[in-house]
Amino acid sequence: MEIRPEFQADQQRAIEELPRIARCNAPVDKLMVLKRCVGYIREAIDTNVRENFPDSSSSSDDLEMSTDDLIMVVVWVILRAYLQR
């Protein structure tokens, strides 16, 4: 998988959150777990960019991440969460 260096961050919070989806019964609860995972992913990436790639962030400190970039990181988190079980 080719994940841009700016998006290679510690995703432990997302990896720990994802298995909680198995304990959810309602679809809305599963969706909320996924939403939290994506939020944790985004937080980790934003922190990584601010600390390690200061020239990459825009003036508003909001990194532009394409859907393709996000999907690559989400797939990586899913694989890591599965392997840790």
C-alpha cells in the first residue's frame, strides 16, 4: 500500500476503537464506531503533519486529504485491528 508520508501516523486509537463494532447491534451504533475511527485517524494525521511537515499544512492548519488517501489509511487500520485480535 502506498500511503503518503504525511499520512503515516500512529493510529493506535483507531485500531483499538474498530473492534468495538463487533459489540454493536444497531446499524447506527456501527456507523458511530466508524465515525470515531475516522476522527481518530484524522486527528493523528493532523498532529503528524503539524509536528513533522510544517510546510505541508495550509495557513488554516487543515490538511487536504483525498478520499483515496483516507481509504488507504482506513484499510491499513482495519488490517492492523484484525491482526491484533
